Amino acid sequence: MTEQHTAPEPAAGLEEGVAGVGIDVSSADSLLGVDGSRFRHDYLEVRGLRVEFDGFVAVQGVDLTVTAGDLRFLIGPNGAGKTTIVDAITGLARATGSVKFGGVELLGRKTHRIARAGVGRTFQTASVFEELSVLQNLDIAAGARRGPAALLRRRGRVPESVEQALETIGLAHLRDTQAGILAHGQKQWLEIGMLLVQDARLLLLDEPVAGMSQAEREQTGDLLQRIGAQRTVVVVEHDMEFLRSFASSVTVLHMGRVLAEGTYAQVQADPRVQEVYLGSAGATRGARRGGRGTTGTDDSTAGDEKEA
């Protein structure tokens, strides 16, 4: 059995939530901090991806192309290989084949070099510095992008990228709030903001709405559509209602291979998808509506090996 990849444990913090905060969408285009001419040629190209653990083939022959502006959702039963593919793209799982972003080959690179190539990811549990403020979290992330010296240098003003991210994720009025007391959805938005200030152009998000309220899911979907308008965004998700509302396109995985691809309506109508996934997805959705499984059902590399 392989080791499960998870985000580093965040620092301990207070458990109270800050309720009822929405994302400001009134001036989205001016707040994204994206030069469209620079980003529109970035795309993710996966060819012949294969991931094997001790003789067990978790992912086999996966081809995937995702362009900027295409909010792509990866779905499939537990053990289908969704998170394993994300692990391979980000350097957490050894793989063969080819993974290119913006024409740059990522396979074989160290994780920090992949991050510097503009690739960022989130995990199911938001990894933020809970004892620091929202602003400090973003400032640290921005400094990490600029290098170690920037982390140690005192600045007289907040960098423009941080101000833009605060507005984009809807937390500007909570800039001085301790991250540990944010509501669950707000922590997820903060983590996305930390990727934005690092200039991530490819965002890989692992079940970003797991455990969220309906209002938080809608706000998150709107946020993803806005930041994905000119970036490349791939979302691993089980929530079919969320997918139906916000996905531009869908890739269905089964047993480590691509089963189907297209719009939500196209994959929903595919008999193969109905047979292997939609029934179980409906059961999962029903369980979540009942308040169970707030962290979602992950198909990490460990889960892939167990369930295949």
C-alpha cells in the first residue's frame, strides 16, 4: 500500500467560524491580476500518463488537454485515479508519459520547480497558517514566490498582488482576521488566494467544496469561473450538482483510464458513465446532504491501490 499524500497539517487555531461573508463579484475583471495576453497560450497537455506502485497500475494511458478558460472537472468512482493524476502533475507521484504546461515538460521535475513553473494545487483540508492573519498568509505566499530574501524583508506597503487577491477571494474586509477563525469556505478561498499571489497559472483543486454550505458552494463556483476565465483550472470533484452548475467540461475516469469526456450533458447521457459512476455519485450526494462525510471521499494513491 502506498503512502497517502495530504497537505501539511495547519497550525492549531481557534475553532469558531466567521459566518456569512460573500465574494465580491462587482469588479471581477479588474481584480484578477491576470494579463490575458500572457495566459491565453498556457494549457495543460497530458499524454500517455502511467503511474505504477509496486506493480499495481493506478493510471494507464491517460490523455488530457485543458486550455485556459476551460473549467475542467475530473470525476469518477473512488479509486478511478483522479487524485493520482494530480499527484503526478505536481511531482508527488512518479509517472511516465508526458505532462506539459505552457509547453514545458513537468515530469521528472522536483515539486518546487513545478510550482515555479506556475502550477499550484490545493488539498481537501485547507493548508493555511491559522495563527496568522489573512493578510499575513497572503503576504507569506507572495514572498515565497519572490524568494527567501523577500520573506525576511519588511515592506512599507502591501504588494498590489496581495490587495488584488484579497478582493478577488472576497476577504478584503477580513484582512486582519486570524485565519484560524475563518469559516470553512473562507479558508478554502484563502488557500486559493495564496496560489494567486504566487502567480499560479495552472490550478489543481482537490474537492474544493467538500463540507461547504450551499451558499459557500455557489460562491466558490463563481470564484472558480472568474479565476478560470484566463487560467487553466482542473477540479477533482464528487458533487454532481456543483459540477452541473459550474463545469465547462468533464473528464470521467474509471480504473485509471479516461472513460468519457465532454460537457456535463454529454457525459451524463453516456451509458458507460451511468453504469460505473452516476449511481454511486447520487448516493454520495445524498449522504452529503444528510451532513455526513464533510471532508468528502478522496481517491488518493492509497485509495486507488486499495479499491482497484
